[in-house]
Amino acid sequence: EAGVAQSPRYKIIEKRQSVAFWCNPISGHATLYWYQQILGQGPKLLIQFQNNGVVDDSQLPKDRFSAERLKGVDSTLKIQPAKLEDSAVYLCASSFRRVDTEAFFGQGTRLTVV
Amino acid sequence: GENVEQHPSTLSVQEGDSAVIKCTYSDSASNYFPWYKQELGKRPQLIIDIRSNVGEKKDQRIAVTLNKTAKHFSLHITETQPEDSAVYFCAASRANNAGKSTFGDGTTLTVKP
């Protein structure tokens, strides 16, 4: 089966610029997650969607980060304005449903803020 | 919230030896514990998971054990091979929201041929 697709794979921007990441989950997967993985650390959940609704965004820095999943399929994560500490890999994951099913990860977008 | 600690941060073994990675968690409501393998520049991939209604699970050379009372769980890899070299992450979540995981900071396993 096709996996979780993310683009771009790499992005370099200057601080205070804006950036957007795109995710296409596995077909039929209702639940979508965005994780931030800082170098040397485990992934940290930013936001979780169930279809097109937000389930949990408690760890999303809402002053600069936003995410949407308008039609319950693709999702975009935006940072505006970016800070140096936002340098990380942004991983998208999806699962068929919330209960009792594993999450499948995409390859991520590596963001470098200079 | 949940806090997961993972040890050691790096582990080097000779090919054929066993490797053990240990994790502790803080939230007694966590009942689903996946383990992920992440090769350099690649996506995390689930290699094994365990639910709190069992104490041990095995899949070929990989096994996980869970001690709910002590809130710790471990990954055991036997007969290690060079292709086992990667970063391994433990995680904890609730089965009613299994993909929403709190991860440990990872163990870099190096298997020397």
C-alpha cells in the first residue's frame, strides 16, 4: 500500500519567514498526526485530527503554528514567523482510526531555520 | 501528562550478542506501548508493540516485556545483526487513542560486525 506522503523533504528558511508543509495520509485513514522531532529527541505531538476536526492541539504553539485538514484528507502545517528553535523534522502520521491501531509515519520534512 | 524515559541513549554490541533497551513511564492510564525503529534519514517504523493486558510479547528475535506495577517496559533483541543498527524509540499511549504517543528520546544501537 502507498505510505504517508510528505513534501517538501527539505526546507531552509531565514528566521521570521513563513513555511508550510504538506501531508497526504494513507487512503482511508481517518486520524492524522503532526509530530515535531528535534535532533537527538523523540517525536513530540503537535496536533491530532480526526477526519477534519481537531482532537488535540494542546502542544501546538498557536502564536506561530497553524494546521488544517479541510476535507479530512490532506493536511498542511504552517509556521509563521519561524524561529531558530523550530529547526526540526516535522513528521506526519496517520492511522485507520483512533482506537487500537498503529500510526504510520511519513519520511518527514527537515526544516532548517537560519 | 505522560513522561517517558529511555536508557541507555547509546548502545554498542558485537554481532550475535543481545541488546536490551529500557523505558519507564509515569501515567498509570497508559496501556499501549509501541517500539519504533528509525534508520538514518528514514521514517520511524513500528517493530513491535505490547498492551497492558500481557506481560511479554515475542516476534522472532525481538521481544518486549512490561511491568505495569513498576511502570517500566523493555525491548530485547537477540542474535543482533549489523542491519539492526538504528535508533530505537519506546513510546506510551492509551489504546483508545493509540497513535497519540509520548516518545522516549531514543537509543542509538550500533551492532559491530
